[in-house]
Amino acid sequence: MIDMENIPRDTSRDAFLKQIEVLRSLGTSSRAALTLEFSDNLRQIVKDGVRYRHPDWDEVHVKQEVLRIVLGDCLYNEAFGNKKPAHE
């Protein structure tokens, strides 16, 4: 059952129902591929945002900051020995 209260404000009811129909028609591998594509797109948006805010940083620093944002401070610190990213 579809919870019609969760329709995004910028989406009509008919468009929302069509989107649900299309997503349900996809197989598991297609849904997985779509999920991975969305994840890659979001990571690129984060990377572009870091570059915009810090145009002087090199690629290594940008990647470190993206990792920190994606992982969160706690997991980033566990993974990298509780060190701050090299750009700080």
C-alpha cells in the first residue's frame, strides 16, 4: 500500500504514482544499479561542493574531506587513526 502522505511537495499525485509503478517494474539488478548510480551522483555533488568551498586544495585533500563528510567524524577518525585531514 502506498502512503499518499509521503508524496514530495514538488510532485503531483499522478507523477508520484507513475514513479512507484516504474520502480516496481524494475528487477532487483536494475534497482541496485539505480541505487549505485544515485550514490555516485551524490558523492560527486559532495566532491564538487568541497572543491567550490576550497578551490586551493589539491585532489588528495579533496578526497580526504569527501571521506570525512561521507563517513562522519567518528568513523573517519577510527579509520584514519583519529587524525585530522591533512588540509587542517
